[in-house]
Amino acid sequence: METPAHAAAPPSKLRPWLFRLGAVALALLPFVVAELVCIAAGWGRPVDRDDPFVGFRSVSPLFVLSGDGERFEIAPARKKFFADDSFPAHKADKEYRVFCLGGSTVQGRPYSVPTSFTTWLELGLTAADDSRQWEVVNCGGISYASYRLVPILEECLQHQPDLILLCTGHNEFLEDRSYAHIKHTPELLARPLEFLANRRVVVLASSLLEPDAPADDRTLLAGDADAMLDYHNGLAAYHRDDAWRDGVIRHFEFNVRRMLALCREAGVPVILLNEPSNLADQPPFKSEPSTLPGSAERERFDELLARAADNYRTDLPAAIQSLEAALEIDPRYAAAWYQLGKCREALQQHETARAAFIRARDEDVCPLRILSSMEQILHDIVAEERLQLIDMHALLEQQTPGRALGDRWLVDHVHPSIEGHQLVANELITALARQDIVHPDEGWQTRAEQAYAGHLQSISPAYFVRAETTVGNVRAWSRGQSDGPPAANRFPHRIQDRQ
């Protein structure tokens, strides 16, 4: 039977969905328009949001004008944490100004700014391309974590930077602070909620509805770093606390993203640097067994560790077998992972040794080295925002036989040797050349090496003697042997509750 010519066509299956999408778009239109108005008017900037994790009792400038008004210099009150550096108060026409923010790795510890990668970078850039006046300013603060770099970045952005170098990650666990007021958000909801929180309409509405919202639930920190290890027996303040650890990691990501947003708002490019960690030659600073004393599991665990120790010199395969059995009982005991790595390294099993060393770093109860999850955050951010990342760890590890970075390129648990700093500077120059910022010719590396050698010769021998003393002090500090006041008096809530 033929269908009549006037019969209606069957309804489209797409029409209901188009109707629903149109309804959603119409409902969102006022929000989109309001967001565009806020952007045009400069209202509700996400970078103006307070840090929801911590606050500061005071913030003082890092730089002050010199007496003659010609240069900005590190403020005298900040020199306990920052080394001397300065830059011209009036930017020259051909000057390319770089600020490098970070912790003691940036500062060049156990040496100082004269042998930091920032100094080599300035010398190398000058050797590579003399068409510009290169100015690299070192803003590396001892024990400074990412949350302490935010106000420094805000200050630096007022000084006409052409580029920001951001190198942070090692110092996130140094200071005592609580994240109890931060509610845990499921991973599935965390990103959408963060996206909404950064919309200008939401930021503006929050400021209008709660202009004087109290921040008493946040930890208020001193104006400068107050590391737990600056106190005698500071290691006693560290215990396995996964909730605190998760809060620190979330806070780290928040601060890195916030600093990138500040730079984006100011129109200043950024290069991120991933800091190096001593994996092969640095045992964990503190290990805690998960099994309870006196339990059968704990007795078996201790027996296996003792058996492994007996076999270190005579039977490495047997030692490995005992360590692996112990780690099946307690996979979070950092020291056992490190010992397993050393055994496998001795047998030339480099890949599995390196994996064990990384696990030892990540299970350290006193994390003085950036964690794998934090490194992944940096890599994810770089991929999302299409930024450049200088992976200092990978760069130095490529020069390391066996692939696990150790004492060959690092003078302690995190700080590169002078030669290591020079490698980082050269890698940065190569990265800037890829971005068409510097235009080096074929002979630039030879000229840079000559400039490096001349600079080293100009440094007093006393500088290197002081560095040796600093290395010893840093190692004692990392063992909780600082000569500061007792940690039990400063952090009783972290120590007495565990006794």
C-alpha cells in the first residue's frame, strides 16, 4: 500500500536533543554574559582569591631601593633566607629581565647565588647573544615552599619582568600547618568545582556576599619560613599522616596553578623547572612501620629485615628475597625500599633499582624531596597549558650511569653541584633559543665555558670552604640535629600525641 503524499514525515530523533541543548544554552546565557562583563570591567579576577589553605601574619617586600635609588636590592630583613642580588631600578631599552623563584636549589645551596644556575644563565646568555642586556634575578629563599612564593611573584610582576622561572617542590612539607578545614572533594568533582570557583562571576559574588569572611580556620604562618627541622629533634614532629600529605599535595597544585594564572594575567611567560632528587645515595630521612609492635606480623617483618642485613655482604639474591617478603607485609616502610634498591643496584639491575629508590623517596615519612605525585602534577600542568618544563632531575640523570641520580651530580639530598648548575643553565639557554628569545651562534657554548671558568676563578677560596661547612650543617639539619629550640616545645601537638 502506498503512503499518501500528504502523510507527515516521521519525527526526527535529533529534535528533542536540540531542544534540550537550546534550553541549557538559554539558561547559561545570563551567566556567560555576566562573565564577559566582569572580564571587560576587570572585576572578580581569580588571582585575587585568597589562599584557602593558609594565610600569613605579615608579608614584607623582598626588594627595596638602594640608598642612591639606582637599584632594587634584597631587603636587609629578608637576608636570613635570601642571598644578595639586585637589578636596575630603571629598565634599559635592551634589557631582558628574568626573575627565578624557588627555594634553596635556586639560591645555589650549599654555595650561593654566585654559583647558582641563575648566574651561569646570565653569563651564558651574554656569551650567546650580546644584542641584549641580560638580567637574571635570583629569588631563591631557604626553606621557601610554593605558598611562600606567591607574594614574591606578585612583587616581581611589578618590576617589568620578561620571563619568570619557577622552580619549586622540595620544601612543601617543612612547615607545620593543618588542612582540617579543607573538605575532601572526590576527584571526579574536584576539577569542575575548581573551574567554577575560578569564574569571575563566582569570585565577585563571593567577595560581595562575604567581604569580611573570617579566615580563622586557616593556619596563619609567620612572615618567613619556620621549618620544623630548624628545631632540635625536628624529625620527631614527622609521622605518617596521609590526610596531611594529601592536603600538602593539593596545596602545592593550587599554588603552582595560581602563580601561572598571575603570570598569564600579567602577560609574562613562564618556564617551570622540576627539581632534582638524590635517589641512589640518599636513604629516607624517616621510616615508620605500618605494623604494630608486638604483633606476629611485626615480628616476622623485623626478622626478615634482620635476615636481609645478614646477607648484604655475602648473598645479595637472598637479601633481596628477604626484603621483598618484608615489603609484602609492610609495603610502606621506606628504608626497606631503599635497601632493596641498593641490593639491585649492586647486581646491575638498574631499572628495578631505580624503581625501588623512587618508592623509598615517596614513602619517606619526612619528605624533603619532591614526591612522584607532585612531579606528575607539574607534567600535567605543562601539558595542559602548553608550557616549557626544564626537568633538572632528568637532565642530570641522563649523565648518570645506572640512571638513578646520586652523589655524582648532587652534593646532598637535593642540591646540584656547580657543574650541575652549569648544565641546567645551558639547557635553559637551549630552551630560550627554541622560543626565539635568544639567538646563539655556533660558538656560543665555547664562549660560555670560558665565561664560566673566568667567573669561577674570580671567586674567593673562602666561598668554597664555607660551602663545605654548609653541607655538614644541612646534613645535620636533615637528621633533626639542628641546634634550635626543642621541637617538643614548639610542636607539642605533633610529638606528645604520638608518645
